[in-house]
Amino acid sequence: MYNNSGRRGAGHPHEGTLDASAIDSKIRGFDVDSPIVVIGMGQLGTLFADAWIQLGQSTLTIRREQRVNQDIAPRAVLIATGEQDLPPVLASLPHFWRSHVILIQNELVPQIWVPYTDQPTLVAVWAEKKPHIEVHSLRSSVVFGPHTDLVADAFAAMNQPLSVAKDYSDMLLELSIKNIYIWATNIYGLSNPGSLGQLAAEPHAAVLESLMAELCQVHSAVAGYYCAPQRIIPIIWHIIHTNADLKIPGRSARTRLERVMSAVHQHSLATPELSRIAKLNLNQE
């Protein structure tokens, strides 16, 4: 089946409602009352939806701008929108959906989800799917929360590695690693585009080390818990060394730098390396 954007799914093309007559008979065991709902059909949303459909799971795909049918009692709700769209999407969900959310965004911190749900399933996703490139993982993705089993099923269908965090604190650490990695490689890559492998060589390595330490400081202020550079930075270096050919920066690099500098100013942080990069790329003093 396809939704009205032409991407594969099991949803009806109008306003996110579910029409049993539109369900492909090849999708076994379809439960019109308790589907897995996927909101946002970009690369990751499509990847998860296809994995669950492959497994015969009832799956309803909804574009971010569509209204949802509040009569549906979903089994789980994967929100696969960009990080900037996450708060308004969470706010728009029916209240009884919120305890079933699965969050996979970059830059996840508790302040984003706590106003809406106290029990999300959190995933630090290291699997990537780019146009014309097969899905691959930079390292094992990590999950924690009520819908861990559903996420594990999807990763197994994708044939990608997944680990389960031992507790909530461990999951917060994994999110911190992902966030610092995304910030550091994108922000540094604005002025030094190329590959991850180039970052491990001088003069880049020393500058990137300083930048990562500053970003741990920013993350601690934004997230409300301590982001220990001595634990996080060596893990990021390992990721960089084992994915040396990966190109940087990403297409959202400038936006990420803007968000980080907003946090720097909000919390009055001293970040000389970040300030230097912002001056070069954002015309900020």
C-alpha cells in the first residue's frame, strides 16, 4: 500500500484516517483498532514503516501536516519528524497516544518530551538511509522504554545492530553521545568540509577536541544533567575513526550551529571555539 505522498504505508490518503477497505490483503493480521502509527515519512520514517510492514505489523503512516483520527487506539506512535517539528507534533497528539510515543530524533533532551509524556520509548539511532545508498549503521543504535520490543523487531528486519540501555540514565548518556557527535561533526564541518577521517588528523584533531568539550558544556546546560566529556569524547573519537569515509557536514549544519549558539547566549557560556566558528559562519561576534 501507499499513502497519498506516494510512499509505502498502510494508511488511508485522507486526514490520517484508517479505512479497512484500503488495506492490502498481503498485510497479515491487520488490526484496524491498534496499528503502529508512523508520523513523518522521511528516510527514517519510511525505513521503520517498511520494516514493520515486512513483519506483517499493522502500520498506519501519517504525514506531519495531517490530522489524526482520535478514534484510533494505537499500539505505538513513532514520531519520525525533524527535531524542530517534534514539540508541536507532541502537543497535537491525543492525550492517550502520548504514553505510546517512540522518539528517534537527533538533539533529544528531556525538556522536549517531559511536558507531554513521562514514558516515551527513546532511540539513539545510528542507522542511516540516504538516497541511492543502502541502510548502514555507524555503531549500534540504542533503545530504552516500553516499546523496546517493537523497535528491536524493526531493527532485526533492517538487519541493523541494536542494543538495549540498562536503565534511563544509561539511555540519557547514549542520547548525549549522539547529540554531541551530531553537533561536533556538523558544526566543525561548516568550515572544514570533507570526511570524518580528516578530523582525526592535525591540525583538526586538537581543535575538534576543544569544540567537543565546549559542546559537552552546552549540552549540560540544555539537557539539565551533566554531560561528562571524559566519558563521551573518547566514544565519539572511536565513531570518527571507524567511519572515516563519511562525508561532513550534513545539510542541517548551519541550523544546528544557530541552535547551539542560542543556547550559549541563553546560558551565558564561555565557548571560544564555538564563538570563532559562529563568527565565520553566522557573522556572530
